[in-house]
Amino acid sequence: MPRTAAIPDATWQAIERRDARADGRFVYGVTSTGVFCRPTCPSRRPRRDRVRLFRAPADAEAAGFRACRRCRPTGTPAPSATARAVAHARRLIDAHVDADRDGLLTLAALGAACGISPFHLQRAFRRAVGASPKTYAAERRAGRLRARLKEGMPVTTATYDVGYGSSRAAYEHAGRHLGMTPGAYRRGGAGERIRAVVAPTPFGQLLVAALEADLAAEFPRAELAPADAALRGHVAAIRRQLASADAEAPPTDVGGTAFEQRVWRALRAIPFGEVRSYQQVAEAIGRPTAARAVARACAANPVALVVPCHRVVRTDGQEGGYRWGAERKAALLAHERGQRAGRRAGRRV
């Protein structure tokens, strides 16, 4: 970005709003102070005619500007008071759950301990973590219950050992995280019936290695039954989705947290052959500061293709990571672009 006295309107708005999305794209120097800052600097906004733009901190330093001590543009910015409060709240919740204490920390108690209002903490925590403090604590506790049950601990003992006040609470709150009752989970899925099917696709076998291995490890005593017509129809819908941009996406219900479900719905709304950045997905769900939480939700997606997390890329256009391998992501994107281009060419003929 060349230095210029004419600041583009969009750039100036980013500076005025302290837009976090602009951080890393440029720094600005203030001629009246000789200091250069990040777009998100908390200092008072300078006059527009006193601002000079630079691509990188080194360019600003070469022009004679010195780094701001508040936003530290040459290094990692100091966390804001709100960010510190959220981090402290998360540590308190982790300690509470890890100590196997009964009940949940209230928002009022967390807010008082972190020096922030409960309402502000709730909003900031959700933006940073992707879930409310209550949901985060429930998921952490369910994870501890899962570990105890896999070790073979009796359900009642495990229930109270991880801090549930009653077996009813464990069944009501933890059951949805396990996919079955705690008792069935402890028995390795004994008594449960799991259907699986194998189908070839241009990218390898669909619902085979990872799924079957995970099912066997997670539910070693469950009965793996042959696929029925409904399941085969679901797999056929996925294969049609791979083959054509006009195919209707198959229905799915894969659990996940409320935030993950919002992200996954947004991913399924991305048109065939197109991509979105993590930031764009965050904006689409009304959470523009939750790009990192969106990336975590993509990584947690348990069903490739059905929830097309391969269509989410980095802001700079690079493909980024993928739970099922970078090569497969690249192949999926190339395949979809080719299908889309062929479809357009056909319409022009």
C-alpha cells in the first residue's frame, strides 16, 4: 500500500471503527505525533489529513515513525481488559469443572470475579469462545463424564464424580453430548444398533475408514447392521451432491453445540463451487468477531461433504487446513470449480 495523503473511505472507516478485520493489512502513521499504530489502536483517532498509510511496520519505521506503545504494532498487541476478563472466566470455569464441583458458576459470580458486568461477560465470552459460559461448562463436564464412562466407572459414581448433582441431571444434560444414555455409552454401545454403508466417490470411499474405525473404538459392543434403504438413499444424495451443482443437499442432524450448528448451517448455504473466508462465515451468522471460533467449528465438523467445510478458506485466498487432509480439500475445490465452469459453458452453447 503506497503512502498517500488521500485515505480511501473504506480504510478511514476501518480506522475510525477500530475494525479488527483490518489488523495486519496496514498500519498508519500520525504526522503530528510521529507515531504509527494498528487500525485497532485504542488511542484517540487522529485527524484524517494527518494520517499516512503503510503496508507494514518496517515501512513506517523507514519513514521515521516510531511504534505506538499502546497497540504495539511491531509485536503482539496487549489483550484488552475484556479479553483478559474472558480468559479469566474461562480459567475459573475450567477449574470449577476440573475440581468436579456440583452446579455451575453463575454469571453474576463470574462477572464479579472478573470485574465485568454479567451481561457484558456473556456477550464477550460468546464472541470469543463460540458458546455461552453455561454451555461451555456443560460441554466440559460432559467430556469428563465421557472419559469416566469409557474407563468403566459405574454410571452413578461417574455422575457424581464429575460434579453432576443427580443422575437425572446427567441424563438430561450429558446424554445429548453422548448420543445415547450414559449407561449405554458405558457399555460400549451394547444394545444400540448402528447402521453403516460403504460407497465409492471420486475422492475415495465414502463413510468408510474413519467412520467405521471411530464407531468400533467408541462403541465396541454395538451391533453394526447392514445399511437399510433410508441410509442408502442418504448416501446416494451425497454422491449426487458431489456430481452436480443442481443436486439438493441431503438432510443431516449431526449434533454439535448451538454455535457449531449455526456455523454448519452457514456452510451448507455456500453455493456449489464457491468459497467463503472464515471471516465471511462469521459475518453471515451475525458474529463478525468470531472468525477463530468459526475455524474451530469447521475443524469439529464430523461429516465431510454433507457439511461442506472445504468451501471455507483463509482471508488471503489460501485454502488453509482441512480435517480430512489438504490434498483432499484441494481436490474437492478443483472438482466443484470444474463442475461449475462446465455448467456455465453448457448454458452459453
